[in-house]
Amino acid sequence: MRERSDGKISGKISHGTNYEKVKNYGDIENRDIWEYRLDLTAAEIRRMLAHVWEFRSAHFDYFFLDENCSYHLLSLLEAARPSLNLTDRFEWWAIPADTIRALVETPGLVKDVEFRPSRRTVLRYRTLGIKCRSRRIAKDLAEKKISVHSKLFTDLAPVERARALELSAEYLAYLQESEFFDLEIDENHLLELLTKRSELDVPSQAPRIDPPRVRPDQGHESSRIGVGYGYEGSNDFLQFELRPVFHDLFDPQGGFVRGAQLEFFDTALRYYPDENKLNLERLHLIDIVFSTPIDQLLKIFSWEANAGFDRKRFADNERSLVGLFNAGLGVGYDFFDSETLVCVFGEEEALVSGRFDESVALGAGFSLNIFHDLSQRWRIGVSMRLLEFFQGIHRATYDISLGQRLTLSDRMALRFEVSRKREFGRTLTPAILKWQVYF
């Protein structure tokens, strides 16, 4: 992809070896890979390659939500087998998981599925499979704080020495290949660790990594609607929600990256029967959370960003629609065998409304989010958020909330949320029960 002079993004079809792509995605970008093998005939493969050859120097407009990479891959498959008509299913947006779902749902097209864990996933499993003391020794070996002749290392049992050396070498390779680090690794040091490992008469200690129970094509559908009943103070309301794409942290986790959230155009309308009034409650243009759990070896920052419109209650009890932009940087933690995820962020927020001095309010603070899976169908979450506004208005706001999601079926869920919040001069205790359908 590249940006053109008119501001649009231009894309083109490129080609390379499968080995290079697997290494780039799995070892450098650290993405777990699901490989879907297609049952194409030799003639269909030749036809697709001929189509790629025709387009080797052509460019096309690239759009993130609809005509993206996954969409154009479907068009290549249609060139190979014109009867597929895969792109007809994606008129408004083409989410990669949905395009894969379209392939799997086409009879006889997918013949096998294979999971390839990324280097980060392998490193994490190695870290979990080694004693805490050996883990520290492996890190110190990689960072040259101790040598392979150190008594700390030589006192380990042979199996623990093998695990420490394999983890240390894997950690060095991760640092060398990862896009998050720009380090020059001493190849001689890596060779020394591998040589020392080869001297041990111990079988490979590589962990067994089973594929996740749910594949990306088996996760919940990307679009979601919801209907809810709630109250705020003395006012009852009905709420209607539409989230075109894609996934939030309370949605069923199976098939999605743990700790990641990506939503576009999440919209809620609220109707107050007593007043016969319908309001736009929120419109979040984009809402992103990327929380990577840290451990003794991997120290990667998590981040979040949100832009859109929300209603806020002011001291005169009026609820006004304000524009917002929020961004945060923090850390994530995994506990209890990955059943509990904790995210802590330092945040900055900008609000835009005529209710503020010079129409802009600036604030800063922190948030804490805890999610725990009681079962595969039941997730609970607690969040706390505190912001101090120092520009445009001088107020401290907070929001403490409890949420639960109970999955009823592959397409339906119940969600309950209750919170205690203080906005710009008013303290509230809203609650809502929602029925959500994925489609």
C-alpha cells in the first residue's frame, strides 16, 4: 500500500514465498497464523496465477473497511473458480474473519486448517513451563548478566539447564526479529547458548502448543445489535444499539485476540417513555484497546484510543452531547491461567462542547479494568476510571462499573451493566440490561 498525491491509499498485488510470509507474520510481527488450505484443482491454480500475472503492475484503490486485502483475495479466488461469487457477500465491509468464514461455509473449498503459533506465543509457553528461578537465569543468560559457567546456572538440574538455555536462545531470537525492538544481537553469544544446549543429553524441551479451541471463523459474527432496558436516577429508558464491526472486551472471546478490542461506529439511541424523547446516546467512530500481558521476559506497553461522541450530565442536570478523543498507555497482566485479564492505563482526554470555556475541556487520569471468565459463557468485569479536568472546566470525574456477559448461543448474549459515576457536577447510578444479537 502507498498514499497517492490525492490522499487516497493505493494497493497492488505482490507475491513472495510462503516461507517468507510465515516468517514475517509469525516471527517479526508476532501474529499467530491460521492456515486454511484450499481444495483447488491444478487448472484453477494456474488460472489464479495467470490473473495475478496480469495484475502485477496494476494498482487499485484501497479502503480499510471494504475493499481491503482480504476482499481482494476473495476476488483472486473468484478468478480461479468463477462460480464462487464470494465478493457478493460483502457490500458494506469486509472483515478478514468474515471472509474466512465465507470460505469455510463454501462446500468443498477448505480441505484443512493448521495453526502456527507466533514466536511470541512460543516464548510465552516456554516461560510458563519453566520454574521462576530458571526463568530469571535464562533472562540473565540472554542479557549477559551471567555466563554459562556461572554457578547459578551449573547448579541447575540437566533438564532445567536445557529449559533455561532454550528459553534464553528463544528470547534472543525474539528480540532480534521483533518489530518492537531495534537491537543488534551478538550472534556469537547466541551461538554459545545453542552450543551449550547441544552438549546436554536431554530431549528437546519445546512446549506443546495446542490450537485454540475456537478458530477465527468460528468466533461470533462481526456485527451486533442490542435492545436494553435501564434506568438513570428517576428516568427509565429503552436503548437501541448497533455496532457494525467488530469486537469488544466483553464479547465472547473465542476466535479473537485476547486483550484486543476494535470497534467502528458503535451507536446507541436512548428513548425515554415518560418524556416521549429519543436521543443519540453515543456514537463511537473508533474504539481500540490493545492489551498485551507482560511477564518476566516480555515488557510490551498496552495502548487504547477512542474517538466519537458521548452524552455527559452537567451541574444543571442537562445531558449534552460532546465530542471526545481519549488515548491511553499502560500495561496488561494475565492471572490464573489466563482466566483473568487486568489492564491499567494512564489516560488523556479531550472533550469538545459549547458547555466548556473556549469549547474544549482537557483532562488526565487513569483507568483500571479487570475481566474474569467464570466459564466459557460467563464473563464479569470491573472497571474504575478517574479523570481530573484542568482546562475548559475544573472538575474531577469518576466512573466505577460492574458488568457481566452471559452467552446464550452462538448468536445471542445477555449483558448487564451497573455503575456509579460522577460527571460534571452530578453523581449518578445508571443500570441497564441488554439483549444482544450477532449477525
